[in-house]
Amino acid sequence: EPEVTQTPSHQVTQMGQEVILRCVPISNHLYFYWYRQILGQKVEFLVSFYNNEISEKSEIFDDQFSVERPDGSNFTLKIRSTKLEDSAMYFCASSSGAPQYFGPGTRLLVL
Amino acid sequence: GNSVTQMEGPVTLSEEAFLTINCTYTATGYPSLFWYVQYPGEGLQLLLKATKADDKGSNKGFEATYRKETTSFHLEKGSVQVSDSAVYFCALSDGGGTSYGKLTFGQGTILTVHP
């Protein structure tokens, strides 16, 4: 069964460093998403992406964040200058309309 | 804005017990409702969904009915198994009958089932 994959599974970085989280969505899906879950809190929507552009973003998704689909298979989330409060589990999801399929997540720790 | 509230956890049950996890929501319009499950070390998996009022979603013995009058979507299972131990998330989408709208999640409920 097709699945969404994410790399790396864990990432530790220093505050102020750039990180890129990678996702390979299911191959025939057209809608792509990033969510995050800070430890002990709810899963929060960050951004959705369709037709090579952002379709919606939350107030969390400020200028420090960007997304890209650099080729036909990868979907990346970049955090330009990480802060301590960016420490969270980041989930990628993809959809062909219904439902959204999630990856296993990347746990990001900012020191 | 939209919001989802789940019952406080964690929930601990013995095998074959009856399970209810409460979920209520606040939304404008007519959202679709979902239950997702996260097994240890894995991603969120769709468990069941309902796209309009009075719809009942069901899968793997779990059921939930979309109740517009009480704005609820409670998850139930008649007889839980140890393998049902996981975190359960209630969610809504404001994308109408599709899922391309963003999902709004509840806080998750940890379920542990003992033999």
C-alpha cells in the first residue's frame, strides 16, 4: 500500500540554524500539507500546497518557514533560523481529495 | 474559528471492555469529521470519517455518528483489544465533502488496553 514517507525521523539542531524536513507524498496525490505537534499539545495545521503554490497557511507559518516541491516526488519544509519553540513533531500529509494520508513525522529538537 | 474538544485522557481499559471517547466540535458551515489513530512509532492513520449529519463512519469495529444537533462525533467500540492501544485524534475539515481543507485536531486521547 502506498504511504507517505518523511526524513529524517529525528533532527537535532542549534538555535539559529536552518533545517529542511523532507517528505515524499503518495505519487498520484495533488494536495500537500505540513502539520506540527508540540509535545503535549494539539496537532496544528501549518500550510497546504496545491498546483505548485501555497493554498492556505496558518499564522504560525511566518517568514521563517517556506515550502517547496523541488521535483516530482519531494515536498520540503524549510525553517530558516530555528527557535527553541520550533521544537516539535512535524507531520507531512498528502491527499487526492479524500482523505489526507500522513507520514510518520520528523521529531525536531532545537537546542 | 473551528475547534475540536476531546475527552481528557489517558483512558485505561481491560480487554473486551466498551470504549467511548467523546468529541465535540465548533465550526461554521458543514464540516467533515474524522477520527485518526496513531500507533506507537507510526504516523496518523485515518480510522473513519463522516461527511454529513447523521452519517455513521465505521472501521475495524469502531463507530462514530455525526450529530449536528449536539455538535458531537463520539468514538465507540463494543469490545476493545490490546492491539487498539494507541492515541486517538478527532478532527474536522472545512473542505466540505473533500479533505483538501485543512484539518483541525483535538488534543488526542491515549488509550491503553490491558489483557
